[in-house]
Amino acid sequence: MAAGETQLYAKVFNKLKGRSTPSLLDPLLGMGFPAHTALKALAATGRKTAEEASNWLHCHCNDPSLDDPIPQEYALFLCPTGPLLDKLQEFWRESRRQCAKNRAHEVFPHITLCDFFTCEDQKVECLYEALKRAGDRTLGAFPSAVSLVLHSSISYLGFFVNDSPADIIREFAVMFATEASILADCTVKPCTKQLHLTLAHKFYPHHQRTLEQLARAINPSHSCQWTAALYSRDMRFVHYQTLRVLFQYKPQNVDELTLSPGDYIFVDPTQQEEASEGWVIGISQRTGCRGFLPENYTERASECDTWVRHRTYTFSVAPDLSSRKDSEASSRRNGEPNPPSSSRSLSSLQSLQATIVRRSVLVVRHGERVDQIFGKSWLQQCTTPDGRYYRPDLNFPHGLPKRSRGIKDFENDPPLSSCGIFQSRMAGEALLDSGIRIASVFSSPALRCVQTAKHILGELKLEKKVKIRVEPGIFEWTKWEAGKTTPTLMTLEEMKEADFNVSLDYRSRLWVCASAKKTKRKENGSW
């Protein structure tokens, strides 16, 4: 069977007159891989090198679908580069930060030229030839500047391409579709309607005004070199959720997946009946295997993160040579150029600074507390007969701060567990990565909350610079109504002695209750 397949594919590739595919296919055949799986690996890796295809095959040695004749789906996009891409990516970041994620964030900035279509693995090289032929025929007529006009509605925001450039771009898409249908024997539907570059789609109506303001900061006349890029995806997982693995995981049972940071997992939300709480059933893109995995080891990823970039055709009309070099030298993981931050314009930096200056309130819940894990009797588990603290489990904290009334007061004012401390530091690390600047910190007087604030500030490198303002008004008093006694909390002096950088001068701005009579404090001349 393998020999017959080799002869068949040899006849097909002899027609390509010495192009790159035989040099990629032959080493794989020489390693003993069947022709159909070797071609499948080449298509899945973008036909870049035989080594990548070989690695893909070794990873998929246990993939139950390896021999299935399932082709990739392909699409052709027109992608901006240079200063215009800088501004679009800045819009992507700011729109997500201010207005949450919408459908446009699933894909990089682009103009769709052809809808997704299937192509047999042995004919993918013909798509590359179709792209080159269509590009060569259009290159001389391609517009030196593509005019973009902003359009906004209650659920869509984007740039429309004006008529004259749009006609030429549509003609290029039709040429590619025609050549692909002839050379690769596949059905390609070019986009002949209004061409557009989507900025936001299916967003909340009350975010429309904010998105429009961000979009107006984009100057569509920015220097731009347009590139036609051919991408592929696995057609089986189009309607699945995509997860990105954050932490390594070694299976404890035979029906679990091995996870490595950076892996992508496809999850069908409609087929999770067998999974226990906190677990999901998914298929690994890296291995093709199916199994259970802990959901909290992953995060949601974008749809295009698993797409494979194949070939591109650049319309060299950008007048700015330096921006062209920048865009060619850098690339994102999903294949789109990502110029360095130094290429940002002055207006971009000013806009970013203005965004940072805007004031926001971040509400953070405290980390995991010991009584949530070890129960109400946790204090008895870590106390010696003479009343000293010891660590019976690694999830107990290393130690407890000193309190004037002794260790008993921790019973109703528990500390963070070791995992809770780790969670707090992770939150601080995430805030540091986001670039957010912290001006003031307010905390409940509960020990777990002050500890959370301390570790967040530690990761932000602000532990010694920003004092924690202990605010009794945000303590959850009603949480203790069912208890026999009101918890005794640490005093500011005790916190200071325990190395918490709390403010001794802060006075509450909130309503307080004293002797059953409500009073209100005044500070800095205002209520």
C-alpha cells in the first residue's frame, strides 16, 4: 500500500517541475512514513521544513485520526503591516481592556479575500502557485494607498474599503480563486461584496461610543504595506473552544492528557457530560489525543492562535523603507507582523499615557484562607499542647504574626494558606504585566485581606512605597452574624510590628457605628 501511494504521489509532484514539495516529501518517505501521513504533516505545519513535519508526525504517533483523509481548510486574507498595524493592534488592546472581549479579538486585523475552503493535502502546493500568479498579475495595478472609511452600527465597527481600490482587490481575489480551482481542483469563493476590516463585532451596545472614540484615533492613511496571506485551520474544531495550557500536568490516569505550557486544547462545550467539576474533555492540537484535563491549568485562547500561516504575497507599495524592514523582521506567533514598540508614533504614546492617567477602581478578592481548606478546626491541627504554632501541612503558612491575645484570635480571623499567598502574588504579577499604576490601596482589617494586599504590592515592587489603608467599612460584618462572638482583629500597631506596611494616619471615610449612634467623619474639608 505504501509503495503504491508513493508511486501515485510521485506522478502528481513530477508535474510541479522541481518545486519545493519533493525536497520536503522525500526525506519523510525515506524515514518510512506513508505518503498520505507525510503530506498531512506538511499541510499541518505550513510546508516549511521536513524537520517540522517529522516532529509533528512523532507527536501524533498515537493520534487516532492520523490516517483519516481529512483535509485542512484554507482562507486568503489581506493583512496590513507597518504603522497602520501598530495603531490597529493598539486599538485591539485598548478595546479589550475598556470594553471586554468581542468577536473581532478572535482574529488578527485583516480583510477577508476568500472564505475558508478545503484543499487536498497533495494539492496544497498548487495554492501557492495560484497565489503567486494572481499577485504577479495584480501587482502593477495594486493601489498605492487603500482608502478606508470608518463605519459604525449597534453591533459592528470597522473600516470599509473605497470603491476604486476595492475593485482591484476584489479582482485579485477572483484571480486567486480561478487559479486555485484550476490548479488545485478546489472550490474557492472570493469575497465580491463590500470589503471591510473589522474593528469590533457583537459587542455590548453601551460600548459603542467608547469603541468609536478609540477607532477615531486610528489614522487610516498611515503608511501601510499590504500582504496577502494564506492560512489554514483544522476543519474539525471550527466550533470548538480553544484553550491555552498554562502549567505542566502529568496524567494520573490513562484517560488524562499530558499538558505542556503553550499547548492548545480543543474543547466541545456540548460534550462535557462525562467530565467532573473542574475538569473538561479536550483534544490536544500537539498530539491529536483526546482525554480529561484540569480546566484551571488553562486559559481561553483566540480562534486564530491555532491557525497555520502558509505563504504570503506582499504588494511592495509602502514608501517608508524603514517601516517595511521592521514589518518584515518581526512576526507574531499567529503569523501577523508585530513591529517593535519603538516604531510607535508620538500620538500613540500620548494616547497610551492618557489611558493610564484615567482613574479606575480595581476590586480584588482575598486569596485562599486556611479554614476553607482545613475546616473550622484548622487551628487545633497546627497548635501544640503548649499553644505554639507548627506547620502540619505544606499548605499551612510558614508562620503566624504575633497577637497580644495569643494564637486563639486566629480562629475567627484566619490567615491565607500557602496557595492563597501564591494566588495573591500571581494577581500582583498580572497587574504588573498589564502596566497598571497603583495610587492607593484600601483593605479590610481581616488578616487574609491585608496579607493579599501585601503580596500584590510586593509583586508590583510597591510594598515599601504604598501604604495599605485599613478600612473597617469594607469588612464583611454580616459574615459573622451566625457566630457566637465578633472576631477580634489585629490592631494597626500589631500589623505594623508584623511587617505590614499599613498607614497609621488613615481615617475611615465611610459610615461607622459607635454606641448605637451613626456618625460621619470629615476629612480634608469634605464629607
